[in-house]
Amino acid sequence: MKTQFLPVLLALSIAAPAFAAIKETPVTYNDGETTMKGFVVYDTARKGKRPGIVMVHEWWGITKHMHDEARRLAGQGYTAFLADMYGDAKTADNPMDADALSASVMKNPHAMEARFNAAREQLAKQPTVDPTRIGAVGYCFGGAVVLNMARAGTDLAGVVGFHASLGLNTPAPAPGTVKAKILVLNGADDPFVKKEQYAMLKADMDAAKADYRVIEYPGAVHAFTNPEATALGKKFNLPLRYDAKVNKEAEGEASKFFAAIFRQ
């Protein structure tokens, strides 16, 4: 009997240190006079410098879901930096406050760019990061942020938007100015994103000769990556729903995307 359990115990002894190797450290930084509170997340078991990914949160702020996503990316060999786009790590527990916080950023493109760049600078100077290989990923509100940063010509290898809002408030990019490759992973039945917004995104990207791809998942609605989305949707009567199958497919696409641009 003891012999039968030996392989299982051995596997657990190997797996436990690997899980514990993910380190998450709070980082306080500034955008002008505004104090920002982000997090750097990486795998201490990996040696040397690696690509970095700026993560931009949903409209709720930096939640457990965002921490979990950062740990997932760290486990894939990246250093993730959870950017604080609201200042002082503000979060919202209701749609009214979340909308007010996200609008304060989206209505001020200069502030949005400054806060994103402040986070990017923090990531680039981390000792585990190769500053020449930096990308970004955003969720919901954060998806709109990273897409706007790509449109603005920010120095990024690639950006991924999960159930990305398409409130694009930066000027249409000129041909050749979009440096980042772009991947948008959205629910085809997300009522928050209108067909005309997709048309505008594609027209702008085509005119800019950008390298982009948009995937729409049938049946999926907003926030499909967030395990808490279904409960939040019911609580606030919003079209939010977690979709484990679509989430897995979308994460797979994002993993291939980053692996290709960083040649992991």
C-alpha cells in the first residue's frame, strides 16, 4: 500500500514548491501628485530576465480575479505588473462607483496614458524583466485602456484585450504608428460592445496597417473570464456571466499570442 502512494507523494512534494515560487509584492509609485499602488508578480524559481506584461484591471479595480490572472501569467514565465489606474488602489463594489471610477480615466486620455506609462516604467525597471520585451493585457475597462495605448503608439510588443470595452478615445492612428500586435478576445453576445464599435476599430486598424486580430466567442457575454461574474450579474441585474469553456479557449489564444511575440 505504501508503495502505491509513493508516486503521488513525490508529485505533491515537487508541485508544492513550484506553487509557492510565485511571489507578489506591492509597489507604490506616482503619476504626478497621485499615489498609485500596484503589484509585481513573478516566479522566483525562474532565473534571469523575462518578458513583462502590464495588466490593467476591470472597472471594479484590482480585485481577487486580477491577482489570480497575474499569478497565472507569472506561472507562464512572465513578470506581471498589476497597474493601478484609479490611484490609491481604489476599488468599487457596485456599478455606480465602478462606472464613476472608470469614466474618470476614460474621459481624460492624457491621464489614462500617463498612468499606464507610469506602470510600464515600474515594470521595465524590475530586476526580473527584460525592458525590451514588454506587452500588456486588459480586462473590460482595462481592455479599452490597452487598446488605446496601442493606438497611441506606446512601445509595446503586443496587447490583449479580454471582453474589452471598445470605448476608443485616442485619435485614429496614422499608418505605421501602431507598434504593438493586437488581439481582442470578446463575447459575441456582449451587449456592452456594439457592432459599430467593432467596425470602427477594424477600419482604424486597417487604415493604420496594424497587425490585429479580433475573436468573438458565440454565446459569451461580458466578463466571461471572471469566476465571480455570474453572481455579480445576478446581484446588479447586469449581463455578466462567467464561461469556463470560453475562458479556457481565450486564455489559450492569449498564451499562444504572447509566446509568439516573445518567442517563449
